[in-house]
Amino acid sequence: MASSETRCCIVGGGPAGLVLALLLARKGVATTLLEAHGDFDRAFRGDTVHPSTLEVLDDIGLARACLALEHGVMERMVLHSGGVATTIADFSRVRAPFPFVAMIPQARFLDFLAGEASKYPAFDLRLGCRVKELVIEEGRVRGAVYEKDGERHELRATLTVAADGRASRVRKLAGFVPIKNAAAMDVMWIVLPRKDGEELDTGFRVGAGHMIVVLARREEWQLGCVILKGDARAVRAAGLPALRESVGRLVPELADRVDLLQEWKQVHHLSVESSRIPTWHRPGLLAIGDAAHVMSPVAGVGINYAIQDAVATANLLTDSLRRGGVSSRELERVQARRELPVRVIQYFQSIVQGIVVKRALDERPFRLPVVARLMSSIPLLRNLTARIVGWGIRPERVR
């Protein structure tokens, strides 16, 4: 079996893995990223690049280049119900360098990050490499064994980072067991074409026991039909005509093109999960992003919290990786730095699911809870919601 060495082996080419690789490589830390697929293109990956992420990119001089990519802009989140539009969060009112959420197709965003990382000699991207086992010696993880084109390879590393998403293979190999939180919903994602110059409020449409999330790409609308957990089979049984009717009724601006939905393969079912592993590390290994904490899609913050994990990891571990050794205490510091923001946003998401989503999916007439109405009617509180969603608690900056 062929063997090679690196300082940091990152498993998973998602936002967390690529940002961490970029930050380490630019500091001269030999970094190898193993990605199981041959490219970064996946169906219905999240597109939301929040202000906190744009500020991170600005720290390393890449914000302008990132925003040169094809993208949409979300300045506010608006809930439409019963003919009334309620602004839930208004990013444009927050004094910040980037007071908006950029809607960038994730495959393009990841290609961009990989391209920037590739400018540094310390970065090594290996596509089509599926991790099969961890290299463990005397209780310490020393790297990973991966398979490519039917052949096994050993990659030895000072630190191995699990950044391979919600179904993390490395997390399972390391023996980490997630603690799941209650998830009251699932989402059926679809896309419809966007006409030139067409504008809709991004946010939520609610009515008659249905809820649809509306997100804008430059050339298409991404719609999330929110359903109760476990109702996917019933939705399919009701048939595509019922789904088309629901979309056309809640988003009448798009009723003229719902007939483009002709097959169920055009509908992507996201089984919503929210979970967190109690301990993110063991000697020689650290889990970040969805491998450490799976986020609900509420407010679309998962990508950005994963990137915040990557920034904290680079800030805290770069010097030790340069020296050739990372202690368990240092890995504990990464979790200690990031765990509170993760817990806070997961709690926020659970509240939204419990008092807004469940109520929206009830067939009785919908009305926002008193707390939500209060927060949306007072500018200061509306700005607070924007801060929580767009930046989070204790956002990270590149050192």
C-alpha cells in the first residue's frame, strides 16, 4: 500500500474543509484534502453565504473576487401570510461591510475556494478519495487510509480533521455518536426559472397549512416546501399536481411556470436533522462543521457555522501544526471556542421550528406568535434577529 505524509489531513471538500485548507496552506502548513467525489457539484446544496463569511473572506483579500461570482442578494427575510408581509430580519439596516446574504451556488463557491487554495504550494487536493479507515497507533489517530480507483493509500498526518458532513464517515470511524435534537420538519426542494428583472421577497410564504421558503439565485428561484417530519410519503401519494397547486397558490408570481414540475426527480427531499456530538476530538483528530454538529436548515446558517469552525481551528492550531504537534488540550480549546455559538443557534432554530414552523403547518389560520410579531415590529429587535442570523454569537475573524 502506497504511503505519504502531510501535516494536516482534511477529509471532506465542503465549506469547512476547503476554508480550513485555504487558511492553513496560506500559512505554509502542508495540507492534504481528501474528497470522496470527483467534483463539488451536488443537488440542492445550500447557497447562503452570510455576512460573517464574507467578512472572513475580506480578511484574506478574497471578498471582492467571491462576489464577482454569479450570485443573488438577500437583504431581508420577509414572511407573507394572509396578504400581510412581515419583515423578520433586515440585514441592510445593520452597519457592516456586507449587510446582505449572498446567494452563490455552492458548487461555484467551493470551486472558487479550491482554486484560491491551489495557489499555495502547501495545498494538495485529492478528488475521488474515499476514506476507509483511520490510522491509529497507541491510541492516537495518525492519518487515514483511503481508496482511489480501487487501490488503497495511506496518508499519515499530524492532525486529521473530519469535515465530511452530516453523514460523516470519519465521525463514525472515530466512535463519535451524535446526540439528536427533535426535528419537526422536512423540506422538499425544487427550482423554477427566474425571469429577467423578476423580484420577489425572499423568505417565507404561509397559508392553509402549507409553508414555502423562497430563495433567489440569479437565474432561478429555489423553493423549499416545508412539511412535517415523516410526511414525505403522503406528499408523494398526493401527487405532483397537488404540489404544483400548493406552490402556485402560495407563490402566485410563479404560478405560470409550476407546470414545469413534471417528475419527482425534480424534487429533492431533505430529511432535516439537528444533532451534536458531545466531544469533537480525540488525540490526533478533530471534527468540525456538520461532522460535529448538524444544523437544521432554519435561517440557512449551517454553511457559515461550519466556516466559523474552520477559522477558529486555523487560528488556534496553525502554530502547533507548523511545529509538528497538536495536543489534546489544544483540540479542546477549539471545541470550547465554538460550542457555545453552536448551542445558541441550535436553540434558536428549535424555537423557530416549535413556535413558527409547526404553527404554519397547522390547517388553522396562521398568525405569528406574539414574540415574533414584537421582534419584527421594533427596528432594534429586528436588527437583533438579523445579527443572530447573519453573524451569530461570537463570529470568528482570521488572525
